[in-house]
Amino acid sequence: MEVLSTAQGDAHCPLPRVVKTTQAAQPDRDLLLFMFGLTQGMRPQS
């Protein structure tokens, strides 16, 4: 294993300086229905 540089380890992945948090994350309704359908289909048939 070869270490190229340890001077700036986090230089390749900088954090965003301005993060827009004005819009709340809303899950897609189709995705929620799809996941609900998957959970309903996974029930054991008795």
C-alpha cells in the first residue's frame, strides 16, 4: 500500500459552504405507495 500524500487528507472532499435548507425534504408519494405495497406483499400467506 502506498500513501501518496497526507498533508491535505480532506482536500479531495470539501464540504459545501452554503447548504440550502429552505425546502424540506418530502418523500415522493409514489415511492411511499410502492414501499407500502412491498410490505403488504411480504406477509406470509396463512
